[in-house]
Amino acid sequence: IRWSPTTHGAASAPGKGWEPKIMGQDKRQILRYDVLREVSRVRSPSMQSLATQSLEALKEAEATVAAAAAEAAAQAAAAA
């Protein structure tokens, strides 16, 4: 599962993009520290593989968000 602005952003829900928090909690932190921790406790190879793949996808998403934030900050600094 991949996140993209066209599948999960403003284009898929007019006027409302993806919200990173639910009930005040960061969704990625919930996934990383609660959901994936429990999935990885199951000793089946398929669940271990699922947890590993999901963690890699999460890391990729976090890197993309960080890069976009850095780019936005650089553009704001250049415009100032």
C-alpha cells in the first residue's frame, strides 16, 4: 500500500486531505509502536514478513514527508 496525494490527498476527498492524527494521536506512531509491535509478536513467517514490509513502507512515507517539509521550508526561506 502506497500513499500518494492523488489516492489519499485532497484529490480523493474534495476539501479535505489526509489527517496525520486521530483523537490527538499521530497515526504513524500508533502504527509503528502499537499495531506493528503486536503483528510482529505473532511467530508466523507471513506475519513477520507483513510487519517488516509495513515498517519499510512507513519509513519510506516518513522520509517523503520529511523531504517535502524540508523543501517547503527552503522555498519559504527563499521567498522571504
